Amino acid sequence: MSSTTVSANAVLDQIKNRRTYYPLSKDLTVSPERVQEIIKEAVQHVPSSFNSQSNRVVVLFGDAHEKLWDITTEILKGIVPEANFAPTAGKMAMFKGAAGSVLFFEDQEVVEGMQAKFALYAEQFPIWAMQSNAMLQHTVWVALEAEGLGANLQHYNPIINAKVAEEWKIPSTWKLSAQLVFGGKTGPAGEKTFNPIEDKLKVFGA
């Protein structure tokens, strides 16, 4: 793959453009193959501690995507009181109405292997794996946004972990960390506000 030099501003513009979109449609601005290509490149190139490569991803389209949210709905029916379930059901239908879902996992076998190999840093490897996974989630989200797709990030783990693993034969060492729902944008993103940068950034020595 050839590399193209781009300015930092071009990269930052893509990051600024990433937003949360509700609801999403099944209309994709790019092919499913292009979505897979984007995710494959992100998985390969997002950094990880000691190059441990603990990130794992499952991409669901069509019936498989809808099955995920049917599973989640059924599980939530056993948790949320029936009298209060209507808003939850509406939210699940909204996610199901999108085009697909990206499931992000961390392979605990890799994490535990690194802990055994580098005992001095054993406590840090779960944290580093989570940080790498978060970078992957953000990278995929930004890249899909750059292709014109909308997305929103959900966290129905751990309550759906067992059923997801059973349905798609996920290895027992893969720990689910997030679900990125993607699809066509049906409207603008909500307003985004910012706290003062002075409260969040300090610079010394410049």
C-alpha cells in the first residue's frame, strides 16, 4: 500500500467530523466490502502495547446485525420492568434499523500471555489492552464517518456476552467491550458543547 502525506489539520478535521447519529438507516454510502476493508486496515494498524495485538472484531450485516439486537432485546426484557420497557424497546428497534454492527473484543489469552511473559508489567496489560481497543473503536468510527456513514457506540456488554458468543461461535477468550452501530444518516447530529480548553490542557516548557 502506498502512503500519501496529509497535513495534521486534515486528520484533525476527520476527527472533528466524527459524531454520534441517531437513528440510522440501512442505506450505505459505500459497499459492505468497503466497510470490511476499512475495519481490516484499522485492526491491522492500530497500535498495541508490546505489539501484543489483542484486539478482535466481528462485523455483522443484514440478518446477523438484526439478530444481535433481537438478542439484546430479549435479554433486557428479563431485566427492565415490563411497565417501563417501551422506551427500551424503541431504542432496540432503532439500533436494529441500522445497516450493521461492529463488535469489539479483547483476547484475554493474549493479555494473560503478555502478563506471564512480562511479569513486571502484569497489572498494566489489561489497561493497555483496553486503551488499544478504544483506539481501534475511535479509528473505525472516524473512518466510517469519512466515508459518509453515521454511527453510534453502545455498551450492552457484559449482559449480552454469553449469547453473542453462543450465536456466532466466538472464542471463549474474547471479551466483548463495545458495539458500534453504523448505517445511513437520517438527519444531523445533535449539538456538541465543549468545556473550556484551559480546564483540560496544561503546557510546560514551551
